[in-house]
Amino acid sequence: MTRPLAAPLSPQHGHLPHAEPSPVTRPFWEGCAAGELLFQRCRGCRAAQFPPAEHCRACLETDLGWERGAGLGSLYSWTVVHRPVTPAFTVPYTPAIVDLDEGYQMMTNLIGVAPEAITPDLAVQVEFHDTAGGLRLPYFRPRGTA
Amino acid sequence: MFGLLDPMSAHRRAAIVGVHNTPQGRRLENVTSRGLLVQAALGALADAGLALEDVDGVNAEPDAAGLIYDLSLGPAWQGRQFGIAAVPEAISAIESGQADVVLIAAAAAGVYRDRASTAPWTRPENEFVAPWGLFTAAEFALVARRHMITYGTTPEHLAQVAATIRNNGHHNPEAVYYGRGPFKPEDILASRMVADPFHLLDCSMTSEGGCAIVVAAADRLPDVIARPVYLLGAGADHFGPSYRYPPGWDLGGRRGGPVNGQVGKLAADRAFRHAGIDRPDVDVLELYDPFSFEIIRQLEAFGFCEPGEGGPFVADGHIDITGSHPVTTDGGTMAFSHAGASPQMLQRVIRGVQQVRGQAGPSQVPDASIALCSGGGAGALFNVVTILGTEPT
């Protein structure tokens, strides 16, 4: 008899730690509020860049533009956390690194899948969720499960 | 070769001449970090047979300036590196004529306040990391997962490492978890999950304590009562700030070469090249052990086994005290102590010194004369390597 899978992972709802955005990073969070996953692209060498910075990390060009990504990617690595870093987090939750199709990596939490069902290179898509205090975060779930 | 050279000589050498650990404990009563710092400093000077008046250089990051003032040690050279990197920095300062006797000290008491078991200096503040609930166990787990995906490394391999190091602590009377074993890999796997693949017993503990190291110019050796230990080689690999960016295995740089998952490889290669020795010459590996997987990763990065072979390597008993590659012989951060950012790493060097001096008690590696000591890890984007020996090269 197979053991039934645990419940799918959920987004957080508490007051999560979050640094005050800087002028360089604010467009990303404004994008999240609008339900868009933004990233920087260098107008010099066309490299995608995240997290944002004042210079292109590849060619040092300062002419960087924001683009809206498709929000599609694949799972690079993950860990299912059972002991929260602070009481603001509800366990289990799953910090993950996602490879975006546009060619950059970002940290996120994986949702919408049972911990035991997570597999390497899982195809994922972005999904925005509100947490307490008005912070809207980009989570990722298996593609086609929304 | 190491006569009374002029302090400004281009050929001046320095050696580690004193080491000391204060008592370590999960919580120490009626002590402060500053008090422990002084206790550790005086202990290491006593071990060396030197006096406070001999000290003209200090590193106790982040408290070095305060210690210089409180101990009236000025004018003194002040070191700025933390952890293992403080040792090559002090030796360079002496060998370049900036100081004669450098005291490196580190201590922590009363720092684990909030959520008592997460080290406060590791809490991510970056806006692209913090809201995802990252902490060290999760950061290092993200690295371990890539190795498991790529090479098939198993939780059992990780548990073998944790059981080995915890058993070293079980046998060490100075360890916080002395007598708490013995542990079998099954015991590690049966402990509660923290951030998979890491169970509670795959992770370091939190504790309090102090430690110190005295480094002196070779021309001061006639005054020293301890057997000098030489830095044969060192290296430091950094990929960026700790706990602010995704700890990707494949994070690389514009020169190519090793990626973050192999952090410490270039450092080790440089250290061995400078020392003029190779891996088979090393008798004991005092590897930093924040999480069990880091031992497997470092054995590969430092070239003691091939990439991907670290799991089967530790499963075959190589890393036991009686094995070919004994690791972290005092019990490390899992069982000896994990008292703050700098002490936990300096204690790898202290244990390396104890081993090559033959002062490692029940966990002495027979006839050890060369030790490799490391600090940092791929989850933190840096690794520092030192090779110590009883004979200068």
C-alpha cells in the first residue's frame, strides 16, 4: 500500500522579514504588486540579470532595462524546511532556486506540490500571493497546476 | 635557518606558538564575550610561555580595537580578518615586519537570544532572500541537494559523516557533547528533520566559549616553551557576501575555473603548491563542519577524492580517527563547540595545532605532523584553507 502524499505546500500569510527596497530594486517589487515578474536586461550585452544592480555583472554596462518575464522556469534546487527561521513562517515551506527561461536564477518558495512529489528540473510557473503587511511575493508551482 | 633575523628581513618567518580553548558550553554562567576573550588570550599566552607585554599585534574581530584599549596593548598592529583567515593575515604581518607577536582571540557568550538555535550573524537581510525563510541549514541544504541530484549522494552518506564527527566529540572530554554518544548513522537519520536533507543531528549546535592563538616571529622562538607549528600554505576562495544571494552550486566567475560548489578548490591547490606537498602528505583534516554534507563537499573540493565520490568515500570508513583521512577530531561544531562566527573557525586551527603537537588526547591521530584546517562553506560562498606542519618548508 502506498503512503498518501502530504498536503500540497502553501504560500505564507504572516508578517515576513523584508528589507526596504532601494531605488535600484523598487521596480521589481512594483512589478510584483502588478502581478508581473520583472528582471533587468543589459542593453549592452543582452544578459539577463537578477537580483538587480547598477552595473551589468557581465559587461559592466550601466544601461540596464527592465523586462517582463514569462514567469516560466525549472527547479534548480530546493529544501523542505520543518523548523522555521522565525515564528512568522508556517512549516513546512520550501525555499527553492529556480532557473528562469530568460536565463537567470532567483530564490523563491515552491508551492502547490506535496514535498514527496518534488523532482529535479520540475517545470514551474510563477504565482503571486499576498502576505501580511501588503508584501506581494512571487511563488512558483508546478506548471499547469494552477 | 631560523636564527635571530633582523625583524625587517625579507626572509623572516613566523609560527603558531600558543593555542587555548576556554571551557565551552551550551550556556556559560556569569561570563561575557569580553571576559572570555581575555581568559582565552591569557591561556594562549601561557601555553606559549609569553606575556601580555610581548604582544604588539591583535586580531579579535569584531572586538580587536576594544581589546587593544582594555588590555593597554597599544600601539599595536590590528588584524581585520575573521576566522581561519586571521592566521595567515597575522603571519603575513609578522613576516613583513609589522609586528613580532600577534594575539588572535575570539569569544562569544549571550549571542544566541532570538530563536535560540539560529546563529544571529547568519540571518539573511537581503530583500531577495529573507522573505523566503532562508537560514544556514536551508542555504547549505540547497547546495547539498545539487550534489545529490548530480551524483546520487544519499542521506545515509550524510549521516555517516555526522555520526563520525559526533563520536569524535563523544570521546573528547573538552567537547560540549562529551559522552553523549556513541552515534550510529541510524541515530542521525532518526532525528527530526530541519531542512531536508538535513536532520537535526546533521547540523551544528549552538554554544558559548572562547579561544585564542598566539603567532610569533621565529626570532622570538627562544622565549617560547611550546613546540612551534608552521603555516605551510594557505588559500582563500570567495564568491560574494554570505546569505544574500542564492547559493547556487554553479555560481562562477569571469575567469572560469572552480564554481561555488567547489569553493575551496583553488584555495587548496594554492596552499598545497606553496607548501610543496600533496594530499597524501596530510595526516589529519580539521574540516569545518557546519552541516554533514560540507565534509563530503570539501573532501572533493580539496582533492582528497574525485568529484562525486565523496559519499562512497565517507561510507568506507576513511574519515574515522583510525581511517586514512581522519576529520574534525574534536567533534567540530556538531559536538565540540559552535561559539560564534570567528571562534568556530579558529578552533579548526587550534585542533590542527593540538594534533601535530601530539596533544589531542583520546582522539590523537598517531604521529600526525601535517594538518589541513578549513573554515567556511558553499552555503556561505567562501572557504579558507590552511596547511599546518611541525617542520617549516
